[in-house]
Amino acid sequence: MEYGRVDLNLVKKVLGPKTQFEIGDMACVYGALLAGCKFFAGYPITPASELAEGAARLLPRVGGTYIQMEDEIASIAAAIGASWTGERAMTGTSGPGFSLMQENIGYAAMTETPVVIIDIQRTGPSTGQPTQGAQGDMMQAKWGSHGDYEIIALAPSSCQECLDMTIMAFNLAEKYRNPVLVMGDGEIGHLRERIVIPDKVDLTFRTLTDLPREQYIPFVPSKVNPGSKVPDFAPFGSGSHSYITGLTHNEKGFPSTDKQPDHDRLVRRIMEKITDDAEKLVKVEEYMMEDADIAVICYGATARPAQTAVEDARRLGIKVGMVRLLIAWPFPYSYFAKLSERVKKVLVPEMNMGQMVHPIREALDSKVKVYPMNKIGGETHLPVDILKGIKEVV
């Protein structure tokens, strides 16, 4: 049996013209197909419904499967199950559904299941403003499930990045055998702009075991790739015996709920397989930062008005630049420690009441003054808003 096979020519034929004018939600679906996704389980929710609609229309045309589940809990459970057959699987949702998925996100982390979750954020709490964008799930992305685990979360700022980062999300999920989040928002999800379908897609695949059935131990660090803390993967149906449980388990996969050393060894490894690569997972973008003593730190939709505001401030002679988080979690502590040596003040515009500002403040030296700039209610910051904030902190 072949696992993860991608017929790129077929996918490109299904997706249509190389250059298109499309919304961010659909760009995520395009990225998933280009990454070899063959399974989507979801439940419609604004402003992420187009993820389900696009997957329902396109996945069957590339030999994939779309299932509309009864709710978001069942959706992520189905995606996790599909991943254990060896297929690349995903689900998509928005704020309330993302909250419902948290237990199974922890389950995917504990069972080391590669799965991609697209979260097109909207305002909350509760039902909030269903059609309005926000950035209110950024802390939940990291801390939403209980216990100790690591998460990888990407933050696109354009429709093209929705496509590109969804491909990246699948590659990271496969590499680390971990759930990976694409933290979009309603503004980017429903924004329509030019996207370009890449000619070539570089893909990473989970390491399948080539060991005889009797030698395969499902949760011991890789024997195929010595030195890796990511276990080899034996899909259901491959002939190897795999016992999968969210309980604390030993290297053979069997429950070991009353043995502290087993739990310590397991949880430290599933965290360290990501934290050991923290430097490789730093992905930030600098703009006009060469001589800046003020930095506007942003991510997602907020980066768009922030860039214009920085350009306007530069024309006024203010030495300000922009730093954009492309990977929000794991947080790039090392980058911000070095940034402390370059800037005196930091402005953090967010479409929430202040979430990523906390790790930013924690990572920067205390001598750097941090100014939150929060906006809620479903409207993005205007460039003039951020420019006013820059002027106030000069």
C-alpha cells in the first residue's frame, strides 16, 4: 500500500488556472490538496464554512474523502482516525468549534498523530459576532488543551500565505507527528486577492517503519532515523501492531497510568521533539527594521494596516519598523531576546484585548517598553489608528 501519494498533475488540473482571484478560505483548501490531503471532516461555521464547501467539492475529484460530521468534536476525531490509516487529514473551524476541539487536540498531541486544523478566527466569547474577524484564539491555540504538550501554529497575512502555510502545516505535522494549526482570521479568510498555484511542491512525509512486525515498538524514538525523538509510524492495516491511547503509555503503547517515570519520559519527549528544534521553527519577517528604535509587532490581518502605518511614519521621519510573526507557536523567544538590543519601544496591535503581547513582553528585556494596542468588535485597525499609536509612543 502507498501512503501519502500525491498526483500533482491531477491536483493542478482540478484546481484550474495557475493564477486565480480567490478568498483565503479556499486558498487553504488549495494548499491542502497540493500537500496531498485526502481527508477532511468538518462542520460548517462562519467564517470558515468555505473550507468545508471547498473540500466537499474538490477532494472527491482527487480521490479524497469529505465528511460533514455532527459537530466539531466528531470532526477532529474523524480526522485523527483518518491520519492513522496513513492519509494526510485535516479539519477546519472557527472560535466556538475550536473550543470544542481542544480535548482532541491534546489527544492528537499525546498519540503523536499528524493532523492539520485550520482556525478562521471570529469574535467571541460564545457566539459573539459570527461574521466578523478577530484574533481571539491565539492563547487558546497554545494553552487550550490540558496538560503539557507543544503546538505549532502558523499565522497567515494574505490569501497566498493561506495556501503556502497550509502546505507548510502538513509538512510540519508529518515531520513532528503533531497537530499543527493554521491560525487565520475572518478578515483574511474572506479576503479575495490574487493567488498563484506553485509549479512544484516540496513535501515531507512521516517516517514509516520498515521494521518487522515483531520488532516495531510504536512510541520509542525512531529506529529508522537514529537520533530523532519522533517515533516511526505504522499505519493501521500495515501489518504492525499499534495500540493507540490518550492515556499515559509506555514505549509499546500500553497504558501506564500509575508510573511517574513512564509519564515523565513520554511527555518530555513529545515536547522536546519540538522544543529541540525551536531555532528551526523561528519564522519572523522584518520590514524597515534596519535602523528602527520602535517596532510594531503584529501577525495575521493586523500586519496589513501596520505596514502602511510604518511607511507613513517613516515619511514623517520616525524610525519605526515592523516585525511579523509567521509562526506564533512555538514562540520565538530567542529572536525577541536579540530584538531587545535593537529597539527601545514596541507597539503590539491585536484584534483582541491583548494575547500575544504577553509572551512578547516576557521575551523582551524589561528595559524595552511594550505598548498594547487592542481593538475588538470585528473591525481591523486602520493604518491611521496604528500611525496614531506610533506617534504617541515616540
